[in-house]
Amino acid sequence: MSFEDPFARPSGVRGRVAGWLMALSNRKLNAWAVELLAVRPQDHVLEIGFGPGLAVQELAKRVRHGKVLGVDVSPLMVQQASRRNAATVSAGKVALHEGGVSSLPFTAASIDKVLAVNSVQFWPQLDADLHEVLRVLRPGGRLAIVLQPRWAPDTSDVLAVRDDLVAHLRQCGYSHVRGLVNPLQPMPAIAVLGERPAG
């Protein structure tokens, strides 16, 4: 996929349509992703590439005493997600920022859980970006990368993407790395989980 893909940095009319399609088609995927994070009420959770803000909405229901943060490269998605989560944004429970994974606007070891749904394919430099996520995670904190690669020719290609992501997380120093598969349609979804070492 190129950066010209309307889902990479949604803008204009095509971006509005992309946001609507993401909200319509990704509900099951986002619900699975949120469950994988095992969010606790006091957690500070970050979503990278939050799109129209569906997962943010679900996370905010679980984070009663912590905070839900988000970064997205698209000003339009920040606008859409802020509208969808207007009440929790106004209450200071949710804070959404325009920005990318390569330079996260958060202090080191300040985030308990990080989620990325259908966005890792747009990360500019995968290993460097994984190190940046590791920087903001607290020791023992979890990263969940969830992806439904609808462009993949078949299931074997989906599994190859999963295995490649597992290898990258291990190479970048994550612990307890594992890959999962969800038999969604029209193409299975994958999740890769890893943690910042506690030591």
C-alpha cells in the first residue's frame, strides 16, 4: 500500500468516506483488539492511528480512573474521533492528538497499554517505530498490533504477516511475544502482542 491510500492519511471527501467505512467495517475487529489489551480501570492507554475513534470509545468505558490517549496523522480523523468521543474528551478522560508513531508526544515509561488497529502497515520505519513505542511503555506494559490485511491474496499470506511482525517485536526487545488469528471475513485478522520487559 502506498501513502496515497485514502486509509493512510484520510482527508477531504475521500477521507470522510474512508472514516465512515472504517467505522462500519471494523467494529468486530476493534472489539477483539480492546479485549486483547486486558485494560484495567487505572490504566493509561494509547491508540496509534485511532481513525474514527471506535476503539477509543470502547477503551474509555473500561478506563475509569486512568486515561485514553491517541495519535493519528490525519486531522480529519482527529476531528471525527473527537466528535464521536465528545463527552469523554470534554471530561478530560480522552485526549486525541494529531501525530505519528515515529515521535510520540509522551514521556518515557508513561503508558500501560498501546493499541494499533489496521495502522501498522503505514508505520514509516517499523523497527524504529517499535522502539519508540517501547520507550513510552511502562515496564510490563503491553502492545497489541491488530491487523486485518484485506489486500492479502490468501490466508497463508496473512499468517506470514503475523510471523513477520512477531519476529520484529522480538528483535526490538519485546518480551512475551505471541501471535493470534481471528477467523473474520472476508480475510482472517491477526494480532501480535508483546510487552516491555519488567526488569
